[in-house]
Amino acid sequence: MTINLKNRRKIDFDLIVSAAKKRPRSFSELLHITKLSRKTLSLRLKELCKNGMLVRKNGVYELNNTSEFEKFSAKRFSQMLDNRKMRMGLTLLALLLSSSVSGYVLAVLIASPQYVERLKPIGNFAFALNVSNVEDLYTWQAIISFDSSELRVLKTAPGEFFEVEYPFFLNATDVADELLLLGATLTGEISGINGTGTLAVIEFEYFVEGYKPPQLTLSEKGFQTYLFNSKGSIIPLNDLTKLTLSAENPSN
């Protein structure tokens, strides 16, 4: 996919914000991390400070409002996947959000964090996201709901059927209350994958006995579960027989 000047600017912003999100950064650190020229980095930093995304304090740059940036990233994540014309689907997501999303996709739990922290986990278990009898699968997105007062996402990993790594496999728990958003894509001018197998494995820990298991859903809180082929067309999902969430052996 062609990266024009507008997209290049967005990518630069994402690189800078992702670096600053982990901890305050000096100009020299940002120069090293982003690999931008001094002139370009200086211009991008001025823009980010002007629009209020970053603030400069004691010679370092730090995020001014992390929550607003995450909401913006999550919204763009969903909007891009909703566009049928985007043949590369999550590939574009990876290009634009590979840095910014990674800062918050790895187990940032938005629902009642203080409440969860007071509870001691009883054990953990894993669920597998499986696809069956699919043809030309190139990109997928899945929405999984769970009760955050009972469960917490520990980690996610790509399955053997669609084994791609970050930034082409992404997950987020803070896009909406009590939702896990998963997605992955192939890259390049290749055909999709055919057959049956595991797309991802999700490990949860639980805080109460008799917890409600996580649920795969077609649509929840404005987000959608999708399968795309290599031509950028949606693979029909009239129900959840082709895509399923099944429990693996729990460990206590």
C-alpha cells in the first residue's frame, strides 16, 4: 500500500508518542528510537506539543493525555477494519499503529483496576480461538467479551494456523469495557490460508470460583468480528460456527 505524505506524518507521530508513552524521552533518545532526521523530528515534536499530545518538561518530552491518545488509536483500529476496500486490512494497521498500539495492547485492563488488584487470582485457564473450513483467509479480527470482576487477560499468542508475530498480530483490552480485541494479518501479494486450525490462544486468570467463561461475539459495543480474504472482501460469518472459542486445559 502506498504511503503518502499524510500517512508518513501519522507514522512519525505514532513512533514518537509510543516512545514517550513508556517514559519521558529526550530529543536525543527520540532521534535514536524513531530514526527520523533531526529536522523532521523537531517539526513533529512542535506539532505534538502544539496540539497538546506531548509536553516538554525539564528537557524531556512526555505524554500530556494518554487516555485521549488511546481512544483515538482504538477508534482508528476499528474504522480501518470496517473499510472493505482496504485489501491489506491489518497490514495498514501495523504500519500506522505498530508502535502506538503496542504500548497499550499488552494487558492494560481498563475495567475496575483497583478492584481487581485487591483480589488474589485463584488460577488460570486458556481458551483457543479456532476457525474451520475457511478459504483464502488473509486478515481477521475477533471480539471476545469477559467479566473483568472475575477474569483478567494474562497474555495472548498467535495460533499455529495463522502464526504471525507482532506487529501483524495485535491485541487490546482497553478499547472498551470488558472486551478483548484480537486481530492478525498476512502481508504482501500472497493468497490467504485455507483449512481449519487455531488463530490465537488467550490465557486468563480468574478471581472467583464459578466464573462466567469469556464469550466470542459477532458485534459488541461498536466493534465487529471479521474475516477477510486476500482480495479485501469479507468472508461471511452469519453465525459463529466457522469461528469458535473453546476451552483448553486449565491450570490452578
